[in-house]
Amino acid sequence: MSETLSNVFDAGAARRRCLTYRRRILDISQQVGALHIAPAFSCTEIVDVVYNGLMRWDGEDTPDVILMSKGHGCMIQYVILEEKGILLREDLDLYCKPGGRLGAHPDYGVPGISASTGSLGHGMGLATGMAYGERLQDRDGQIYLVLSDGECQEGSTWEGAMMAGNLALENLIAFVDLNDFSGLERMSEGHPAFHPVIDKFLSFGWEGVEVNGHSADEIHEAVMNREGGKPLVVVSKTVKGKGVSYMEHVPIWHYRAPSPEEYKQACDELVEISA
Ligand SMILES: Cc1ncc(C[n+]2csc(CCOP(=O)(O)OP(=O)(O)O)c2C)c(N)n1
């Protein structure tokens, strides 16, 4: 088990992985005409960095936890878990199909899934409890939490954040996927007081940093360069639907599945992507 994290992160390899993940997400969603492609494309680089740059692995085991509080973005988790051999190809073939074990939201009990999520606003409390549990048991598990900006409308997110700040849980690292959409509404229009969100975390005793959420090395560096001693929030500015021109910033792609023509166009576009 490697107990120390490396400062070296290969940005080119991350870009290639993220293209492959997006293509695989398109494919599994196409099997069933599934929704939630754009939410997964929004946090692809964040989740890639957690799995491939931060979590410590010993084969299929890790002392660390990733918790997808924005459970509807879980396709990115499924495709990475498949790549790591924790989920099987047959699992992904049955995504959202009868008899399969992978639904549109992650379920506790599926290999690699640490909590059932999808009811937004619960992740911060869960992650805070897990991080505190690690401390109480004298263990050093790191808890990585992926939050959407929309679920920061939930009071429970802030109750958990305040508790994590009170307890100075430095083993809790939260990523806010700041794509400015919550369903069909823009957060900046519907909830202007939400901004700047980093200030709210800082006032609750967190350390915070803002990054480009599609630059994997920027995300990685932000975590490596933290001061420590407090929970860390990485406010990650993202584009919902990142990588497919007709999905980017277009809220209906939270819900829609591509037609065969749209699918082909998306595949054609997913050969190169800029941060
Ligand atoms: C408590 C709760 N209320 C409503 C929903 C329905 N819902 C699913 S996704 C979503 C909003 C999506 O926006 P956001 O949470 O910001 O996620 P992202 O933009 O990253 O997809 C809503 C309201 C839910 N899952 N949970």
C-alpha cells in the first residue's frame, strides 16, 4: 500500500483517460436511452483526479472513500470502477436494465459504492460522519466528497460543513462541481447570494481554493498544495455537458438522451478536449 501521495500527475494521461471515460459513458447511456450524461461530463476530471491521483490503491483495496453526493453523476464512477476491475463489463452492459445492479443513482452494496446517494443534500453529513469515524478509530482514511452546486441549496449541506469545520476534519476534501446549473435553473440567477460559495466554506472554518474543474492537474495541485489542519473545499468551475458542443450549457441535457445522429456527433467530437 502506498501511503504517500505523489506530487507527480501526468496531465496528458488524465486528458486521455477523461476522453475515454466520456466515450464509455455515452455508450452505456445509449444502451437504454439514459439521462444524466451532462452531469457526469461536468465532474469527469474531478472524479478522475480522485480515483487516479489521490486515492491510495492496493489492488482493488483502498483505505479512502469517494462519496458522490451528486449521485445522478454516477456514470463517471461506474466507468472508472469498470476500468479498475471493481465492476464488470456485464454490470455496465446491464446499466439501468432489469436484472442489473447499476441504477441511475449509486446504491450501497454495489462494489466500490460507499453510500446510496441521489437524494441531494445528504452527502456532506455522510462524509463528515465518515471522516470523524476515521479519526475516532485512529485511522487515516481520506474522504473525498463530490458535491453539486445545486445541492448547496440544502440546509443539511451547511449543517455538515459547519460540523466538519468545528471538528477541523482535515481528512475531508470536498469538490464543488460549480457548473451554475441546478436542473433547468441557473444558480447565479435563482440564488445569487450563493456566490461566492468559497466564502461560505471559509467562514465555517474550511480551507478553500478555486480551480478550473476541467484541468485535472490544477485540481490535483490544489489538493497537494493545501496547508492542512482543516477540511478542504476545492471549488471547481465546470461546464455542464463538457466535451460535446450541443450539450455544453444547455440545461435540457440534464434529462435528454442523444438520438443516433446526436450520438454519432458526440463520438466525433470526443477526440480532443481543452480544459
Ligand atoms: C433532495 C432532492 N431534490 C430534488 C432532486 C431532483 N434533482 C435531481 S438532479 C437535480 C438538480 C441538478 O443540479 P445539480 O444538483 O446542481 O447537479 P448538476 O448540475 O451537477 O447535475 C434535482 C433538483 C433530488 N435528486 N434530490
